[in-house]
Amino acid sequence: MLVFQKLRYKNFLSSGDSFTEIDFLANNTNLIIGSNGSGKSTILDALTFVFFNKPFRKINKPQLVNSVTEKNCLVEIEFNNNNRQYLVRRGIKPNVFDIEVDGKLLEKRGDDRDNQVTLEENILKVNYKSFTQIVILGSSTFVPFMQLSAAHRREVIEDLLDIRVFSSMSSIVKDRVRTVRDQLKILELKKSSLKEKGQMQAKFIDDITKSGEANINKKNESVKRHLLDQQQLQEANIDVLGKIDHLNAELEELKGAGDKLRELGGLKGKIQQKITTLSKNHKFFNDNKTCPTCTQDIDENLRQTKLTELGVDAKKLKGGYQELEAAIEKEENRESNFNDISAEVLELNKKLASSNSDISNINKTITNLHSEISTIRESIDNQAESKENLNSIIKNLKSSVDEISNLKVEMEKHQFVNELLKDGGVKTSIIKKYIPLINKHVNKYLQMMEFYINFNLDEEFNETVVSPIHERFSYASFSEGEKMRIDLSLLFTWREVARVRNSINTNLLIMDEVFDSSLDGFGTEEFLKIIRYVVKDANIFIISHKTELYERFDSVLKFEKERGFSKLNKK
């Protein structure tokens, strides 16, 4: 059972900097009175603010802070649920949101929105809409059950019957269905991608094999061409070597011509020098009969003898010189032949070297071609990695197909469960069982308030009303006072169902100006009997302007304005 114990607030709306505290357990029936604007309805706003972070009435959240103090707006509530003691603290300026469990601050997870979910779903197990149908009945912003939309009516009933878990389960299942559907889409894409990759990999292996064989054939043809070129070069080299040997033999015969020529050249120089000397002496004795140096006469016989001797010597030298020139000419021819043949041998050697270089390059090319052929052959014969990739793709493809199959089975199960969890499934079956009990209690409370109609709700929470005056009526057809009786009957019924189900079973019931709006004097009397003698284990607070009701309540809480702030006085 959810037992509300104490509520306190300060700097909240018209309250000042000191806490205003209300003890919910002090008395069973409590009347809250006060003039307009005194702060008597602040308790409603404080309750919904501390639990749900929004006021009960239509007030902007920043306006909740007292306009005079303008800070330290704080609301605290103490309550017990399932033997655990809780304190919730919420404030503005500064922003505060704390939850204490058995005196220890609850560790916050994420932001305040996550903690709000924890408070509503795990601790209170009730949302704002259900809270304001079972705990609070107000006259300002309260929307009676019969004026709620069908969806909101269902939310309230599901909270009462504690079957919102099925809605939560349905949401989980729907999320799972969406997740599985998304996974299936991803897997289908993966399957398609793997299938395409497998085809591409198989084609790649086949292309590698065909391309490799074609490349090997092409390179083998190239090897043949290079071998033929190599053979031709080798045959040409044999011819060149033969020529070189023949020319070297000729060179051997012409060897020494240069040395001989140099020797003859030296001899020629000496003969030329002697000829020059002879010519000079001959000219001297021929031209001079007297010595030009000493002016003595030269003996004629001596002069003639010298001229004769010089003429004989000159003749001899001339003959020798001619023979020498012939010898020189011969050696020059031999040396010229030697140089020509040497140049030819050099050219042949260059040609041979070039040919040998070409042969070497051809050998390298052939070796490279054989290596490339071997590499290509290995790549064809040993496509282990490609084949392993293909096998991996096939394995992954099979795994994806199996996973798709399993997910489809899972999807069918989730869809089946989802059908069960829909509003027309398990929840409707449970609601059907409680509809007779709900109708029974509603009509019981209507009769207690002297309102004799037959009011029934169906599984969709649409009403059927039969009265002695009119066979078929609707909720909208009744007067405001009659509607109030129906709203109160539903409120008491919800509390009774909550008590039976132990779902939103709580001690607190607050009603704002129910006497002041639509209930007449007779209806008020019957209502007071119900809250005193019928509604048990409850702490009831009635907010009203009717001061004549003092003695009908165990406690009277009066709110007054003092110096612009609301103050609570207990009577």
C-alpha cells in the first residue's frame, strides 16, 4: 500500500520562506478552508509538482516560485511503499530533484528524465493521469474519467488493474519486432551483398586462371622469340670471332712497322743533316776561292779535290737517301695497313661486345620470363587466399541465411505475442472479468448518494445509462450535480478496485471544492456519510469554502494570508 505521510513546501506559490507542513496521517477526515487566494489549493499543486514536475492547476512552472522571495522554491514529501521509506525532494532556483530510500540518497542514473521514470514506474507505479483520477479530484483542471478519451480511460483502468505491464510488454515486443525487422533488413542486405561478393570472387578466381594461362602462353611465345634472337646473335658472333682471328694473324705479320718506321725516320734525319752539310761545304768551295774569314787564298787543287770529294759523297748519300725513302714508304704502308686492320678489329670487338651484351640481356629477359611464368603458375595453382575468401563468403552467406530463418521464426513468435498483448487480447480478457465488479461498485455508490440509475461500462469504457425516467441516457445528458455523483462514484470505485487489486492502493484522497460546485445539500450529506463510514483506511482532505461543515470533520486546516504569505492554522 502507498501510504502518504507528510508534505511540506516553502517559497512555493504564495508560501513564504518557512516550511508549510501537512501531516496526512494525523486524522482520517480533514477540511481545508480559506478565502480565495489564501493558498488552500496549493497542496494539489505541491503534490503533483513534487511527484510529476508539473502543477495540478494551469500554472506556468516558473510562476511556482514565490514572487517575493524569488528563490529556494522547495517541496518535500514523505511516504511509505511496500515497507520502504521514501522522501522525494524537488525544487526550483536552484533546481533540485532527489529521491531518498530508507534514509539514503538514491544514486542518479542519467538525467532527471531517467530519474522521473524510476519514480513513476518503479516506486509510485502510477503516472500523472492515474494519480489525478484516484488521489485527487479537483474542480479546476481535473478531467473526470467519463470526459477522458478512450485511450486515457484505458490507461487509468490498466493502472488500477495493474496490467500496464502488458502494455509495457507490448511496447517491448513491438520494439523487438522493429529491431528484428531492422535486423532482417540488414541481414537481407548482407545476404545480397555476400551473394554478390561470392559471385565476384568465383569470377575473380576463374578470371585469374584464364588470364594467367593466356599470360603464360604469351610469355612462352616471347621466350621462343628471345631464344631465336639469341641463337642468331651467337651465330653472328662466331663469324665475327673468325674474322678477328684472321685479322689478328695479319696484324702479327705487320707488327713492328711503327718501330721500324721510327728508326728509319731517325736515319733519314741524319742523312738529311749530312746532305745539308755537304751542300753547304760544296757551295763554300764552289763559291769561294779565298777564305771569307781569314782572306787567304784557297788552293785550287784543294778546292777542286774538295768539290770532287763532296760530289762523290753527295752522290752516295743521294742513292742511300732514295733507298731510305723507299724503305720508309714501305713501312708507312705496313703501318697504315696495321692501323686499318686494328681499327677493323676494334669495331669487330665492339660489335662482339654489343652482341654479347644483347645475349646477356636476352638471358636475363628469358630468366625473368621464366620466373614470371612460374609466379603466374603458382598463383593459378595456389589461389589459397582467394579460395579461402570464397569459402568464408559461402560460410557467412549460409550463416546469414540461417540467421534470417531464425529471425523470421522469432518474428512470428513476437507477432503472435504482440497480438495477445494488444488491447483486444489478454488485457481485454482481464478487463472483462473486472467490468462486472466495477459496475457493481459504481451503482452501489450512486444508490448511496440517492441517485437511482443503472450505470454500466463496457470493455471499451463506453457508458450505458438506464434511468427510471429515461430508458437510455448518456453521461453528457445529466446535470452538473448528477455528473458529480457519477464522478464521485467512479472515484470511490477506482479506490475500491485498487484496494482489491493492491495496485494503486493508497491512503490519501483529496477533493477540491466538490461541495462548492455541483453537489446540493442532500448530495453533500450523503457524500459525507460515504467518506466517513464507507471509505475505509483513508486520509481524506476536502478543500471547501463551506465553513458550516467544521464539525463534520476530524480536523480543520485553515489557510490565511499574513503579510502577503500563506499561513496554515490548525483548528
